[in-house]
Amino acid sequence: MDALDRAIINRLQGGFPLCERPYAAVAEQLGSSEDEVLARVERLLRDRVLTRFGPMFHAERLGGGLSLVAMKIPPGDFERVAEIVNAMPEVAHNYAREHALNMWFVLATETPEGQREALDRIERETGFPVYAMPKIREYFVELKLHV
């Protein structure tokens, strides 16, 4: 990453401009061009420097469901299961953990009923049980990583 990549990441962590051409607005603030900012964000995603770039929604406020999910996956099967789980549009923030339950991710669905359907699909496609922990209370912890 160079200085402009870092500036783009740092700027976008602070909010996304709500205007007709948000990338142009960011580019202007950073002394770059809209095309350059778009190309760099795409490259950072493609190279997996960024794993996700998009809005954070409150699923429940939109009528959906949200759970933290854990799985116990044998090390030799971890990559296969991670590919299946990560391919699901309902899944975000999938992480390996050093624990008996070694795969943890967030499952957000359009409806509360969609939670059970997605969990059943994960179990069916991976062959492993899932442990869902629905959100009871929400805490806001704003984390910005200056790069």
C-alpha cells in the first residue's frame, strides 16, 4: 500500500459521502481523481487488503434477523467449510479462532425466519452443526484503524 491507498482507507472509515458522486467527493478531498479512487478500492478488495467494503445495516430495524454463529471444524476441513460459508451473502466477518469452536461469523438475514433457513443450509452444505447466538443487546464500539 502506498500513501494514497492509506489515505483512501482512512478517509472511508470515517463515513461515506452521501451525494451524487461520492467517489469524486473523496477524490477531491484527497487530491486524486474519481477513477483513481474507484480503481484503488477495487484493487484493495481484489487483493484482499480489504475484505469488505459496504454499509453496515441494522438487520432487526429493517425487519431481519442477526446472529453470531460458531462452528467446530476439523483443521483439515477448515478451508473447504470457510469457502462454503463465505460464499453466502448472509455471512459477514468470518474468523478462525483458537478454541473448540474455531469458526465464528455473523449471519444477517432479511427476515427472522431466514435465520433458520440459512443455518439449515450451512449445516446441510458443510456437514457440520452450527451454534447460533442471536443478538439480545447491541453495543456500539466504533473501531477505526488508522493505516
